[in-house]
Amino acid sequence: MLDEKLETLLRTARRHSEPLAIWVVYALSHYFCNGATALFQRRFEAYPTANYDYLISYCMKRDRSDDGIIKSISKLIN
């Protein structure tokens, strides 16, 4: 399920108006590979794919570092 969600996020990022939207996917993929908690993963998987465009926009308006993106996503999915 996680792979499907990340693939959907990737497709959304490629269509997004922000050229750096792909950074969200990279940061999230890196986080999952390097120690995301099970709770974070469950919450991300439960987050509606219809809201991915908003998630990307939200992240791009804040700290664009990997840590900043993860903090933004954490705030949205909680």
C-alpha cells in the first residue's frame, strides 16, 4: 500500500505547478527508508490521495529541507 501511495504522490508532484514539488516525494521516500515510525506510515497511508496536491503546496510554502518537509507532512497527517 505504501508503494502505491508514493507512486500516486509522485504522479501528483509531476503534474504540480511548483517545479520543485518532486522534493516532497524524495524527502518522504528517504524518510521511509531511514526510520519513519510505524505510526507515521499508517497516518500517511490513511491520508486521502485526493489531498496530495494540497500536501505538496503546503510543503512548498514552508521549509523545503528534508526535515522541514517531513515536519510539514507530520502536521498535516496528524
